[in-house]
Amino acid sequence: MVTKLKQQTDSFSLTRWLRSLWAFARPHTIVGTSLSVGALGIMAWALAAESLSLGRAVGLILAALVPSLCANVYIVGLNQLTDIAIDRINKPKLPLASGAFSVAMGRRIVGVLGALALALSAVQGPILFATVLSSMVIGTVYSLPPLRLKRFPFWAALCIFGVRGLIVNLGFFTHFRRGFSPVSGPAIPAEVWALTGFVVLFSVAIALFKDIPDLEGDRQFHIRTLTVRLGPTFVFNLSLWVLVGGYAMLVALAFTSLSAVNVDFLSITHLGLLGMLLWRARQVKLAQKSHIKQFYQFIWRLFFLEYLLFPMACILGQ
């Protein structure tokens, strides 16, 4: 009886630990990283100069995804380790802020996964290693003193769209392109540049918007975000129009510059998403924190969706 009770207790503790680890990994960033790496791999496969079996392509994509996810947890975990006091106000359910994880546990997870990210990317080639290393370096200076670039709106936004927009898209696509086939024509085709430009604008909007629900904690700890300086209404409208500009740009490029995509599919889906974005924005009441968080998660879902729609447009355009 005692042994059975101990087994149940151990099972419960492990389950609770895994749930805390999932929260520590910041699930929306895990989903975003998985979709972006997978989508870039599919695009490289669809645009490859030589045919490659889908099974082998998926294997190469999964191999690259593992170190990218390790790096993802390193970056978001390091940010939590430096923001425990702020998170107790802004995000009290996070494992470090709530006490579900000790600081020592957080440091061990970050250290182990950071080392794994570098080791597993290094054995897959210099391009993947450089991509993962660059992301981790930027994530480190974003969070850690003495630079702690998250304190400054311009540099914080530059870090976020630099990683999500430029490094991830260009680095992973180049890695897959060279793994799937000899490069013919431009190393980075127009379609990838278009997706990169769109994601850069989206990342800028996310970087701006993410500080709106954190206004109280940032103000108390003297983190001079754009929301603290100019107010949530200004930042909300600015981030919204950055998103509108991104959708308008992509639709315009579909008709003028992107020969390898299905123009009808890309334009119809993105105009529909633009209409939905504007409709949802009109429902947001900035005085209600729940509205802000729901709209922020909606923006992330649009970000996720792009990495499904754009590769599909490339496949349909072949």
C-alpha cells in the first residue's frame, strides 16, 4: 500500500513538473518556432532544384527543429530568470514567479538546453550552428545585464524582429536549401524575402504589443517601454497599422513579384485575414486587461497561420 502510494505521488510530482516545464518554455513561442522551422523546410523542398523524397525532407526538418527548440527554451527561460520580480506582478503563474520552479532549477534547465542547442546544431553544419548561436546571443543580451536591451524600446524590438524575422527565416531556409539540393539561381528567392519582410513587420507589431498588458509591472520597475512612455492607446494603434501594412505589402507583392506562389490563394486568404484583424481590433477595450491578452494571443495565431498559408501558396504555385 505504501509503495503504491509512493508511486502515485511520484507520478503526480513528475506530471506537475512537466506542466511547469511546459509553462516555462512559453508554449506560444514553441508553437511559433516549430511552425516557422517546418514551413521554411517545406518551402525549401517545394522550391528545390532537384526532387527529394518528402520523407527525407521531413527527417532533415525534424533534425534541425530539435536544437531550435532547445535554443527557444534557453532564450525564454533566461528572460524569466532575470524578470522574476516583474513577473510576480505581470505573469504570476509562470513557474519561477509562482515558486513552482526554484531559481536553481531554472538555471539548470537553461544551461542544459543551451548547451544541447549548440552541440546539436554544430553537428548539422555551420549554417545551422550560426543561426542557432546568433539567436542565443541576441536572446542573451536582450535579457542579461549589463546590456539588458529589453529596457529600450528600439533595441528590444530590434532583437525580436532580428531573430524571428531575419535570422530564423534566412538562416533556416539557407540550411534547408543546401541540404535539399544544389543551389541554382538566387540563394534566397523572392518568395522567402517576401515572407521575411512580412514576418519582420509582424515581429515589430508583437514587440510593440507585448508590453501593453505588462504596463503596471514595467512602470513599477522603471522599464521604459513604449507603452510606459506613450500610453497603451498609441502603442495599440501603432502595432495595428504595422500589421495592416504587412498584409497590404504581401498582397501587393503577390501580384507583382512572386512568380512561384498561387496569387489567388495568397491574396484571398490574406485579405480575409486583414478584414478579420480589423474587425477584432474594433472589439478591444484597452481598459480591460483580458481584452488585451486575448487580442495579443489572436496576433500570435495570425503569426502561426502565416507559416501554414505561405508554404501552401508556394506548393500550389508549382
